[in-house]
Amino acid sequence: MNGHELVTSSSRQSRPPATDANHFVLTFENNRLASELFGQFDQNLKLLEAKLQITATARGNSVAISGDVLATNHARRALDFLYDRLQNGGSVELSDVEGAIRMAQAADDQLTLPTMERKAKLTMAQISTRKKTISARTPTQDAYMRALERLELVFGVGPAGTGKTYLAVAHAAQLLERGAVEKIILSRPAVEAGERLGFLPGDMKEKVDPYLRPLYDALYDMMPGDKVERAITAGVIEIAPLAFMRGRTLANAAVILDEAQNTTSMQMKMFLTRLGENSRMIITGDPSQIDLPRGVKSGLVEALQILKGVEGVSVIRFKDVDVVRHPLVARIVKAYDAEYAVVEESEQMER
């Protein structure tokens, strides 16, 4: 079974009540990979214990797992997936372990995502380039990555730290390496639609670099640094401030608009109508972080309303539970959302 034997004291033909106790031993054939799977000082197993409230004890290339039936099943499926990842030449970090746990739990919870299937084996969407392979760490990321693969226009909407921009750039890099597109175009409206670019020192790239840093960071994560530099110089990776997109038709390209909540209605319409033949467009943003002047409607918010139900358009909505940064970030996002909800309710009552 994927390189390991399973010895268990309970049958998995049907799911027993969550209160039942369970104990089994997983034995992995490859000692080196088993060691990597368990982590330095068994840190990966300790994370499993903390997240699932189970006991996981390593003995050589085996691990004894005991606890609640449902939780131990999650642990088995997570370890099974991660061991497969190691066998295929990947690596396992703590963040990968946490992602595998989330996906195992979601598969059993039967979340309302079309990509989640009830299977004995855990599956996750992946994005692969020559430099790196990344797997979905939450069910929403899984749905997002599959939508990026299927559709020409995808909106990734939600709080910071959910991976929406990182995954968009990773997908664009993958398309470029495959030869599915000829170039990557990165855009953001964060410099007041370009009106003050002339007052900043340097050429166009140097003017907008500070605003596009998150996109660059993702690119360098997915592609060798020298290849990124050559691609930028050759125009294969293009930095295009939103105000400079008017009048263009973007064909054979992966086009990313980040921080889209700060576009105006006209800017968003202009951008969406740039989509050309054999192009993919990915739009990311957080409607709770709008920096537009008071009274100016966000183009992102309006587009999500207007394009609802339009064929070929997918909107993936991330929530605080999808935050994959430090766990405290998720709690901060949740606290702010709760506060904003109270303020909005109060304002409506005053009206």
C-alpha cells in the first residue's frame, strides 16, 4: 500500500462512531523516507498529535497511532499522502503536514466543494515547475488550483495569507514552462492608477517594483532567479501598471491582476476586456481592504456581482480558515471580520 504495510485493530469498511478508540501501526519500506516523513526529532508526528488529539509514536521505520477513530483515519491518510510525496521526489515541511491534515479532515467532512471526493486515498491539486512542486493546503486552495487549470478567467477573493496571489503566479509560471502561454503579465493598481509614476526615480520597472514585490517573490520561488531576470529583460515576463493596459489585447499570455479591490469600475471593465486569444486571466483581491477614496465603488466588488453566473468565469472565495501563514494571522483576520460585521450592522440600524 504505497510502500508501507498497515496493521490495524479496526476495520475501515464503514466509519465507526467518533467516540470509538482505534490503534494501528504503519510500517514504511524505506527507512530514509520514513525518517523524513516523521521529521527532525519527530516534529511532523508531534504536529499530527497536536492537531488531531492522537498519539503517534515512532519506532524505527514504523509509527504506532492511537486515538479517536476519525482522527486516526485522518492521520493515516495524511501520512499516506506525504509518504507518496517523498517517494515522488518531493519534500515534507511542517506546512505540508498541516495542509495534509486539513485536506484529510475536509474529505471526511464532505465540504461543499466539487473537487472533494470521498476516497480512501487523499488527493490534492498540485502546481509543478522545474524548481518546485506545491500542493493545496486547504480545500479552497484545492478548488482554486483546479479552477485555474480549467478556466480562462478566475477570481481569487479573500483575506491576506490564503495563498491566492502566490498560487496565481505559480500557475502562470507553470503555463509558461509548459509552453501553454508565451508570456506572463503582472499588474496592480497600487500606485494610484499610475498618475504619479513620473515622480518616482528610475525606469518603469524600478518605479513599480516596490508595489509588485509579492508577485516577484512568488516568481523567484517557482523559477530560477537568472531565468526570471532574463525573462523580464526579454519581455517574456512583463510588468504592466494597470493604467498602461488600456488599448491592448493580451493574447497568448497568463495575466494576473493583484490587489484588484483597489480598481475602479471603469478600470476593472477595461482590464477584463483586454482578454485575448489563448490567454488566462487571474484576478485576486480582498474586498475588506479597499483603499479607494470614499464614495468610489470597487471594481472588484462590482465585477463579482455583474459576472455572477457567467459561463467560463469562476469565483473562489477564501476565508479566515484558509489562512496558511502563522496561525495567529487567521485569528486576527477572524477578529477583524467580526468587528466589521458589528460596525456594518450598527450603521444599517442607524439608517
